[in-house]
Amino acid sequence: MRRNPLVWLSETLLTLTSIPVIVMMVHVTLDVFLKYVFHSPIQGTLEIVAYYYMVAVVVMPLAFVEYTRQSIAVDLFYQMMPGWMQGVSIGLVLLLSAASYGGLAYISWPDAFRALEINEIVMGSVNVPIWPARFLLPITLTLTCIVCIMLFFALIFNKAVREELTSVHDVDTEAGLE
């Protein structure tokens, strides 16, 4: 069975998100240990955590969250809508989400290239180059925008996906649209 490359990429990014989580945990723990036992903390820990680990942990899973439709949802009025209106509602939400992610990506791409151009660093106890982390945001926002657009077209043209997308959110429902 041939898999959609966007689905594979979003799942891979979700899986890879565990790396910065684990590395951050080890880094911070080691920093605290060295600080209180040997009075010699790891220089630049705060900057690395803030500009690399936390950004990666927040943005890398975005495409997967959108693809599986596992973001926060309030179904109070949605459940009272007829089926066609639920489809329209989901379609509008997907378009609004795509526009939002796309707009944020559009804004963040020039910032990332500007950071690369000037070799952006943050000065703390040591100078930490942060320009590579600036590309995480536009890359993942662009991918998430594309996932929302893909889901919008699947909503229109694929009955099985339409039924899955318009079904009421349920904790027991298996995540993922294939």
C-alpha cells in the first residue's frame, strides 16, 4: 500500500519530537547536577532550551495533530448541526487553519533567512547560534498548512474521509485518517 508522503512526514516529525524531549531532560538534569554538585553548570543551557528544545517540542508535532484532528474541539453546537452543515463547518475550519498556518509560515520564512544571513546568535553566558532553530517554525507551519489543504480536498472528494472528519470527537475513536 502506497503511503501519502505528507502523512509519513508528519508521523516522522511526531516520532522525532521525542529526541529533543529526551535530550532536553538529560541536558537540564546534567546542568542541575553539575551546578549543585561541582558548582559548574553547563553554559548556555537556558538559551539552548529556549531556542532549540522548546521550539522543536511545540512545533514538530503540529502537522500530525492537524492530520489526526486531535486538537482541542468544542462540540456543543456542532453535535446539533445536520450532517451537511457539519461538513461545511469542518471545511471552513480546515480553510481557516490552512490560512492561519500559511500566513504564519509566510511571515516566518523571511525571518529564518535573515537569521541565516546574519548568523544570528543569542548572547548569554556563552554565544549560542540560533539561526538553525529559526527554520523549524516555517518548515513545520508550511507542512501543517499543506496537511490542512490536503484534508480539505479529501473532505470534498473522499466520502470515507468526509465521514471520519465529520464524526463527533470521541475519546475511544482511533486516531488517524488513512
